[in-house]
Amino acid sequence: MASVAVGADMLGTIADPWTVSLLQAGITGDPVGQLLIALVAVALVIVVGKFVLSLAWRIVTIGVVVVAVFYLLSTLGLF
């Protein structure tokens, strides 16, 4: 079999102190810990989604107003 060499730069994410502390604490091995991680992930998705949707809602509202103005101007023959 061929041997595989692992360089120091390949361990960047594995040797991260945050990751190491989570793995040493065993939070992913406990069902309650897994639930906590899942709930935190869902909370992050909701917070990011809320920001994106508020931005999208503003863009859609601006688009509706612009299209309505162009429609009114075109029906009046001014555009």
C-alpha cells in the first residue's frame, strides 16, 4: 500500500482551538449536545434569512413602484 503524507497546513481546520474544544467536550456525542448544535444552526439560518428577506422585500417594493410609475406614464402617453 502507498503511504500518505500529511503536511502541517492540511490540519488547519482540525487543529482549530474552537473545533478541538468542542470535540474534546464531547458535545457532538451527546443527544442533548446535538440538539443544541441543531438549534443554534436553525437560529443562525433564521437570523440570516430574516435579513435577506427584509432586503428582498425592499427591492421588490421599489420594483413595484418603478414599474407602476412607468406603466402610468406609458398609459398617459408621456413615456
